[in-house]
Amino acid sequence: MKIVALAGGIGGARFLRGLRAAAPEAEITVIGNTGDDISLFGLRVCPDLDTVMYTLGGGIDEEQGWGRAAETFTVKEELAAYGVGPGWFGLGDRDFATHIVRTQMLAAGYPLSAVTEALCDRWKPGVRLLPMTDDQVETHVVIEDDQGRRAVHFQEWWVRLRASVPALSIAAVGAEESKPAPGVVEAVDAADVVLFPPSNPVVSIGTILAVPGIRDAVAKKTIVGVSPIIGDAPVRGMADACLTAIGVETSARAVAELYGLGLLDGWLVDDADADVRVEGIEVRARPLLMSDPDATAAIARAALDLALELKREEDAQ
Amino acid sequence: MKIVALAGGIGGARFLRGLRAAAPEAEITVIGNTGDDISLFGLRVCPDLDTVMYTLGGGIDEEQGWGRAAETFTVKEELAAYGVGPGWFGLGDRDFATHIVRTQMLAAGYPLSAVTEALCDRWKPGVRLLPMTDDQVETHVVIEDDQGRRAVHFQEWWVRLRASVPALSIAAVGAEESKPAPGVVEAVDAADVVLFPPSNPVVSIGTILAVPGIRDAVAKKTIVGVSPIIGDAPVRGMADACLTAIGVETSARAVAELYGLGLLDGWLVDDADADVRVEGIEVRARPLLMSDPDATAAIARAALDLALELKREEDAQ
């Protein structure tokens, strides 16, 4: 069985770990969001790809959900001693090595997809991890504060400001001119089903779908998504701030409608949202809190089962 | 009083610390060797400049003579886990931060001299530290081993091979086309005296003098050097391997002759070499082992006193 999953950071990575446990024989290709990639200290940092790689590779800081376990921060402290920032982005010593390797390979001319493959040679995540694109796409957020109205990098809004300033708009700069990374469209074409983990529907899944060619490719497939919203709040993170920015209500129903007909075939919502109905989409309710690996695997299994069921129905028609 | 000193790494740095202690009121400009600079992991490493900066700034590993005190090696271990080398060059986590800042500034278009000044803003070495040039000059060594005859970077010969393979020749690649960094010639012109610390006469002092314009500028000044050779062995390091490569005997006399007439006015040798005579050069003998900071300050004071004495004589003529 071949599965393609789109994924952002922490929530996506945890779901994928559950999926790998739930379907150990499946060939899983992950299309990772690179819109929140950022250059810091001259090094290229890919937070979502790394979170997936570290989580599935056993190197993640479990408590925090991102960054390396047993991390130290000597390099960052030394950079601060030189007066070099930003200090608000948490880069540990172990993590720095990843960015040093990546930056060196990019400078040598390797595309990000080849770099990601090389990094995964070490981590052996048990999935094929592809960046959505080898081109540079950066999510920018327009905010307005005492410095006036301006666009900042997504990470500045998300990490430095903790999304405390409302986003007036969110744009994936460069997405329109970008191409899917090698293997992305081929993996989708070959997939039995496509899954949307409970990642951020705007700045993770939405950004991946903004790469021309990816939306069209996945639209041909049976797609099941897992709602990142339970009741009126994100399962984790600050997805509500992103939904508000694009004028979408923070609810399981509204996110399903955002993904839209022609894309989603099935939608897994939490029991709290059991009354949600979306025309043309099969909605199923179950507990969606990824409270531990077993619970997460059960959610992934339910998503996969629903996708396979819907695919059989489609194939039968 | 204005003093200019040329300097390589450990020996030069220790001498300079002694000089600063011996002449606390003097304005000292250090022209540092950059011929052993190397790019590692995509980062620009300047071993000699950093050794001077760390030593005079109080950050050096005193035992080792290079690298940072209280150093850790997490980044390097992680790079090795990615299969990324070289492992033979000892870069610690604290040290990495220096190279990250330097590389980022160089990439932003700042010349090495401006970068060095920015790094020294933190370390406050109490001297003005200038790279010999902002241009890239790399010392290469021709060796012959079971892989055949080939040129390797100086650091590969010096650090990886520990100079165990004879150097057939040594070349400062790029030196001929290089220009002195801003301020170098001006500092020499304004100097009362010029000192050559007991640095490597071939790959440190020799490389600095190979930058067109520097030799001519210093030649106009009263110059006193401190012999890096005691008896038939280097005070520290493997200068003998470099001298042999260029066909020069390992002796205090041969090094003085290498620097040559028209350059050296005075030459400080160890008591063990009290019988050394070099025509046209005032040779003085005294203990030259830089065994502790006080002994080193006394050596620096003796070099400075000899230089001032010879300058007075010249001025009187």
C-alpha cells in the first residue's frame, strides 16, 4: 500500500509516527512544508522537515515537540555574546549541525530534496520525506503594530511575537513560481490514498497545496483529513490565528470547507464535533487527542481505514 | 609609542600577551597571518587570527594554546554522525560561533578586516588586530605519499598529517595578487618599531611578508625579531619541517639570514645560541623560553628595548 501524507511540523510529525505504527507495511511518502524555512546566522533552517525527521528518527525533544533531545545551547549563547541574533529562535548545538550540513550542501549546489534525503540517511525516519519544492517559498505575514504595517517572516510572527499581533494577511511568497520537488507528483500519482494530518490548514497544508501542480495531483486521489480543530480551538499550536487571518472560522466544519469539495473525500473530527456535516464529504467522529503514541496510531489507523473504505467505494462506482 | 608586530598563532599570541604586559601604554598593531585560513563545513576559519584574539581576550584554552577554554564538541560529534568531516580539525562549539559570525559577515560583503574588528569588539584584545590581507591567500604544501605527489592545504599537512610527511615545497597561493588589508601599511608607516615574535618564519611571518607592499613597508623600520629556534629545535610547533622544506637549516642563525639583511636590525636568541653572529644584525642572547606570562613579558620587553636602542642609534646617524 502506498500512502502520501502532507505535513507541517509538530502535529503532522506525531500523526506520521502514529501512521507508521498503524501501517508498518505501507510505503509512506511525506510531502513536507518548507514555507516556514528561514535563514538564520547564514544557515538554512527547515523547521517542519526537521521536526518530521527528528520525530520519526527518534531524535526529537518529546516534551517540546521540536528540536533535539538532550540539547545544549552553547553556540547560541556564544552568538549572543557577539551581539548576533536573533535570540528568539531556539537553535541548539545538535540542531546547528543539521543546518550546517544542509547549508554546506545547498551551497555546493544540491537541491533541498537531495539534502533532505542525505540528512534522512542518518535518521532513517521510515518514510520517504520530500520537501514540497526545491524552490524558495517563504510564508510572510502582514502585521500592524507600533512600527506600522509591515510584512514579517512567518517565524517572526509565530515564534517571536507568538502570533499575539493579529495577522492582516498571510502569503506564501514565491509559491506561484515554484515547482513541486522531484518525486512529489510521481508519489501522489502512485499513491493509493492521500492523508492530511492535523497540521495547520493555512501555513502548512495550505502552503503545500499552493505549489502549482500539487493540488491538482492530490485532487485525483481519495483524500482523508484529520481535523486540527476540536470544538473551537486548535488541538495544538495557534492555527486559530492563521484561520482568522484568512477569514475562516476556527471550527472543524470551516476547515473542511476551506480544503473544499473536490479535495477532501473524508474528514475525521473529534467526538466533540460529532454533529458536523459537510456536503459531499464523509465525516466521521472519534477521539482526536494525540495524547500518546497508541492513541495517535489509532487516529492514524482510523484515517487510513476511512480512506481505504472511500477508495473502495469510488473504485466500485 | 607605536609598535607593529607580525604574528602567526600560538607562539605569536603568547609573545603579544607578554608585549602588552611589558608595554601597557604602547599602541600595538598586530598584522596576523591568514595563510592558514581554511573553509570547513562551509564556514571560514582563521586559526591564527582567532588564536591571537582568544589569547589576548582571555578566551583561549591555555593548556592547548588554541581553541576556546571550557570547550565542548557537540556540533562536531553531530556532524560526524551525519558522516560529514573532516574530523581531524578540532572545532569546538564555542569556536563554531566565531566562524558562523565570520562567515555570515563575509557572505554579507564585509571584508575580513571589518569582520575581525567586529569579532574583536567582543574580545577586546587590547591591540589592533589586522589580517595581513582581505584577499584569499592559502598556504599549500606539496607532499608525496602513497597517493602520489600532490598539493594539500597547509592545515591538512600540519594538523592531519602532523607534518610527518616531508614537504617538498610550500607556496602561499594567491599571495602575489593580494593587497595588504586597509590600515596595514599605514600602521607600519606610523610605527616606531616593528617586532617579529617567535612565530613560524616560513608559514607565518614569511607568508605575511609575501603580501606585496608589506615587506617594503616594514623594511623602512627598525625591526627586531625573536628567534623561534633554540639550539637546533623550534621553541614549539614544527617550524623545523617548514624550514627544511625551503632548504633552510633549523638554527637561530639560519632564520636570521632567511629574514635577511635590510629587514632585521636586531635578533634576540636564546642563551644556548649566544655564539650566533650574523653580519649587519645586532644579536643579543637571553633566555627565550616563554614558560609563563612573566618570562614572556620579559622577553617581549627585551625585544622592545633592543628595538628602541637600535632605533635611537639609527636616528642619531
